Amino acid sequence: MPALSELDDFDLCMRDPGAVYCIVDLDLMEDDTPLYQFIKNFSSHVAKHYKHSKLHRGVCANQHCGLNLTHADAGESTAAAMHSCLNVSLHQGYGLQVESLSVRYCKTQADQLPYDALDWSVGAIILAILLINIGCSAYYFFWPSEEIEKNKLMMAFCIQKNWKALKHGGSADGGVFKCFQAMSDFFKALLFNARVIVQIFFVMGGLPDGIQDAAVLVVMGLAMTWVPHIGSGPMWDAVVKRERDICRQNWWQLVILMPNLFPFETLCLPQAWYLGTDTQLFLVTLVVLLVIWRWPRGGVPVLSVIMVVSLLIPFLQSYFMNLLPIRGVYEIYVGAVEWGPLQPLGRMSYCAMLLHATVLRTYGGQLRRSFYATDYTAVKPGVSTVSVSTVSTHI
């Protein structure tokens, strides 16, 4: 059976001045051969397997298909040449044929993303923030005093003060988040299901709104400016540059904190979907509080109805959409989060939530080999007997 995805050596290919490296998606032609029927049956188990009748290739087209720099536009002539080339390759190797083929893009040596005014503007802002951070921290380190500690604006940029807050939770003296620290054991018990943990952000969402907005803007600014310049790879344009283009076009969806109202494919920072949910729950909560304030005796019935509805909606969604249960391994996560040195990092979970997907996309974009992401491969090999796909595409 042909590999679902294969990538020719990107670095070796790009050494040639006339290199044309193309990323293509192709569909196999259905026939009665035993191999195709096996692929068809194998792919029908959608809970465990990808669709192996749709293949993905990264091809050094100038070496293997005779293309030249005139084909770098990924137009119809490029698609026709790649169709003929890969059809011959698959027929010789497996007795299969290509029914249709599309070219995502082609890379050449001349492909360089230019720096523009937005890149320099965001860079200047972030550099200024870093310099203020270093300056405040240095001043507090060499000339500490009670007057400086009373200056909340300066202390907000002080590394020493923020590190103490990370170690103790919320603030250096405990502060407003002490109640969440008291619930730490409860949420550790839920770590076998990371999707449930997201609920803590909804509980805390009404507290640090200014910090939330600032963190989102910084991550979005980096994703649309400097991150695309820090690497390269066969899938770089499909993953990292795509995020840059989407963010430059749809940045306002995050600014108004309503990203979950728009199609997932067009979202800038899809991992920030919960910000819209957080905002909407906040507005709904205001209405509920007003109702309870106006009619106090109706508080218990109103809250009971809301609780029942909130439990019923995910149940009905899972039932009618035939969603699979989420699997995981409790021991792996609990052992990790109880390790002392990780505790300060754990309190940075909000920033990690925003950054992790961008980091993964950057990592995936510069990979030179394909991989398949599932719960099975992401948690620990050999833990589960069922491999449930959590990523709708492959890299």
C-alpha cells in the first residue's frame, strides 16, 4: 500500500539553482484490483485510519518529473506534468493510477518572504516591552526600596516580582488566585482529559481580562510577522505561512473576542477559540445575575435549568454526531504535574495554551519527514490499543 504521505529530501533538492519542490494532493482512481479494494476497506475504519485513497507528496519535481522554474507558479501545466509523473510512478510501483491531482504550491531557491512595515512595527513594540522589562528588573535589583514596590506599574514589568507570583500562584503573596490553588488536587484528577481542563479558563476568565487581551495580541502579532521568518521546510507555507496570511486578514476576529462565531478554517490562532466562548458566557452570566437579582426566589430554579441544559447539550451533540469518547492516561500526567520544578511553569498555563499550537505548527512546518498525529502517538506508544485521530490532516 502506498504511504499516505512522502516527502523528498527538501534540503538536497533546494541546493540546485533550478530546484522546483512541489507539494501535491492526489486521489487514487477506483478500480477492482485487490490492492485498491484493500485500501478502500482499510480506510473505511475512520476511527482508526486515515483515508489512504487520498495521498500527499512533496516532490523534487526538477529531479523526478523534469519540471523547471517556469512551473513554479503551480498552475495547470504544473498540475498536468505532476499528474503524468506520479501516475507513472504509482502504476509501476503498485499498479494504481491517479484520478485527480492538485498542486498546493511549489518552492524555489528564490522564495523568500520579504520583511514589511508590519514586521518592523511589531518587532519594535516587542523589543520596547523587553527593554522596559529588563530596565525595571535591573533597577529593582540594584536599588530595591519600599517606594518602588508601591509602584504597581513598575512592578508589573519586574521579573523578580513576577517569578515570585509564578512560584506562589497569582501574586507573590498568594493574592486573588488562592482559591484556585485550593482546587489544584481536584483539577489534577481531571488531567486524564485535557479538554475538561479548559473549563478552568472559563471560571477564571472574568478576572484578568486586560492580561488576556495583551497575551493574545502578542502571540497574534508574532504569528503574523516574525514567526514565518525563523524557519523553512517543505510544509512551511502550508502551515506557518498560512497562519500568517489568515491572521493578517482576519485579525479583527480575535480583537472583538468572537472567534468561535466564524469558520474554523479561517481563524487566526484557532487555539484561541475559547476566548469567544468566555466572552459569551460572561454576557450570559450578567443576564442570569440580573434575573436572580430581580427575582431572588427564582435563583434555584434558574440555576438548576442552566445546569441541566449545560449537561444536556454536550450529551446530545455527542449522541447525534456520533463522537468518539476521549481516551488518555491519568498516571502519565499526574506524575508530571506533581514534579516541583514544573509548578511555576504550570501557572503559566494560560500563555502555554495560546502558544502551544503556534509552536507545534512551526515545528511541523520545518519537518523534513511526514508524521501522523493521533492520541495514540501523542500520549505514549503502547498505552492504548486504539489509535483515535485528533488531527484532521497530516504533516
